Amino acid sequence: MSNERPMLTCPRIKRGPPFVLAFGLVLSSMLAGCLGYDGQVVHGYQLDARTQQQVRIGASAEQILTLLGTPSTTSTVGGDAWYYITQVTDHSFAFMAPHLVDQRVFAVYFDKDKKVERVANYGMEDGKVIDFNTRTTPTGGAESTFLKGMLLNLMKFSSQ
């Protein structure tokens, strides 16, 4: 008896049309994930026209809470306004940032007795777009950089 091991041979894989077809299907299904959702996505509060018409002047805050639910945000001064915010984005490809198509703010204003005083429905044409992702708000006035501040301080110091 000899201590030689028998050689194992692997059968050669045939790369005919079935293999090419299977490889093409696997590759196309993997690349299909890069396309993402092709369409518009609605974020936030979804207000329909019928519910919007049910909001009446003089209604109590409890009635509005029952009808519309919890607001997206309220006014920071006095709490006399509730805002229901909706954003519609278009996300064509998974690797690209979504594009804002529409933004609506349905505002309910209350008087001091917590009764509905007026109602407004604001759109993108009425103001600035609110950035919910970074949670930053642009400040008024010119933006100042570190270098600009240093040069201004140097000029003030040298003029004294």
C-alpha cells in the first residue's frame, strides 16, 4: 500500500447560455436596488379636503385635537397656534438626495379662550422651505467667517 492520496478533479463549469442567463438575472436584480423608489413620497401630516372643511371658526381646542390629532408643532410664544406640516418629496434614485416637490402648513390659530380664531393653509409660495433633516434655521444678516472676524478685529486694533 502506498501513502499517496488520489488526486481530486473538479468538473469544468460550462458557461453556456443558461449560466449567462442566470448571471444576468442575478446582476440585474442587484442593480435594481440602486434605482430606489421611483415616485413621490408624502411625509408628515396628511390632511384631506373633507377634514379641512370640518375645522370651523369658534371650535374649541379639544374639538380640533379630536378632529386633526396632535399637531406637528405649536407656536413657541403663547402656544396660540397649531401647525400641521406636510412635505412631498421626489426620490428617483437611491443614491441621490430626495427633491422637495411641495410643502404645506395647515395652521389653526386660537384666541385667548382657546377657540379657533382663524385657519390658514400655507404653501411653498408663501414662505421659506423648512429643513427638517438638519434641524437648522438660517439666521438673519450676513454670514460671518472666522477669517473675516479676525481681519475686522485687526483693522479695529490698528486704527486705535
